[in-house]
Amino acid sequence: MQNPASLPRPGSRLVPRVLIGLALVLTLVIVVAPLIYIFTRAFAEGAAVYAKNILDPLTLHAIWLTALVAVIAVPINIAFGIAAAWSIARFRFPGRSLLVTAVEIPFSISPIIAGICYLLLYGRQGLLGPWLEGHDIQILFALPGIVLVTLFVTSPFVAREVLPLMQAQGSEQEQAAVTLGASGWQIFRRVTLPNIRWALLYGAVLCTARAVGEFGGVSVVSGSIRGQTNTLPLHVELMFNDLNVTGAFAAASTLTLIAIVTLLLKAALEGRRG
């Protein structure tokens, strides 16, 4: 005879089922359904029209510019993330707490606010605007402005992934390498980098996804000039405003595919880290 205490209580299985069902319904409504709708509308007029929209010169330029910004911003943020994480995890120095806080700032400030700050700093009427104009240097409404705001928005991702791992691992292996006469570069290449490589790749994937999908800050500093400073997220908005709904969904499907690939890479890297 079973012990009464071991018998499942009435409703004990109901709560998990309700929670699981609620999670599945919300996932379907909030995530899956919009993704399906994007591709349905993108191909609503057939594959030929979809291909025509994707191969439109303005769309191709938006894709190229978005990729270029990511190619520039991600390596810089990888270098920044490693330097910041290594400095915080391995050294004690004046301003260390300030650096820790600075790494987190982009998560707490709206990208639009960041864009406005760059506008007030580098704009024609901004603090550095007259000097930049006098030296024929254009930051805003050009590639440098887009890269700057993207760097700001994506700067925490690598550092946030690498720092906890470096703190957990400690510095014993690096100190042993110093004792054996290894140089700083040898220590980083043969000891530090192998230990953080999966966290580094994970942060780089997140950084890339954020760089490709950034809209708010870029919309402030780019001017959304067609064929010049119009990134892919901005291009989607402009096509909607032009009532080219099918073309907008075609461009949006490209962003969605990038997001799906990023998700798959993220899952693979999580498995490696585990």
C-alpha cells in the first residue's frame, strides 16, 4: 500500500501543465506567428516578385551597408570586450568600478538617446561640429556615425560573456605561464584565449545580431538617405512608408533569416559551453 504522503496531490500536475501550455501559447502568438506571417507576406506575390524585391539595387545596398557596419563594429567590440574583461578580472586599478559600470551603460540607455548624444556632439551645430566641418570630416549622415552608434549599442555583449568566465577560472594558469617565462602575447594566445574561446564566440554572435538589427540609434545619426546611409532595418521602414508592403516584408524576411541563423549558432555555442 502506498504511503499517503507519496501520493500525488490533486492538482499537482495541473499547475505544470497550465504553465507549459501558457508558455507554448505565448510563444506561438508572440514569436512563431509573426515569423510565419513575415514569410507568408514576403512570398504573397510569388517567388519571382520576392526575388525582384530582394535584388532591387536599394535593397542590395541596404544589405551591403548593414553587413559592412557589422564587419567593422564586431571586431572592434571583440577587442574592447577582451580588454575590458581582462582588465576587470585580473587587475585592481583606480577607476575599475567605473569601467564595470561603463560596460553596462548601453543596456540602460535607449539607443535613440545615444543617437541624440552623437547628434549633439558631432552635428553641424554640435560641440565638435564646427571643427569637423572645417576639416571636411563628416561623421553624421555617413558611415562613421552609423558605426559609432552601433559600437555603443553592441559594446557590452562580448565583455559580459567573457568577464564571468575569466573571474571564475582565476589567474593560476596565467601566473604559471609567467613563471615559465612566457610573454604577454604568448600567455594570451596559448592560455587565456583557449579558455574563453566559446564565451568569446557566443558574445560575438550576440554582438553581430544586435548590430544587424539596430534601428533606433542608427535612424537618428544616418538620415536614412536612400542608397547611401539606409541600413536594412531602416529600409524596411521606408518601404512600408512607400506602401511597398511586399517589398518591405521581403526585406524583413532577410533580417528574420539572419535572426534564425544567429539563434542556431547561439544554441550550438551554448551546447559547446555546456
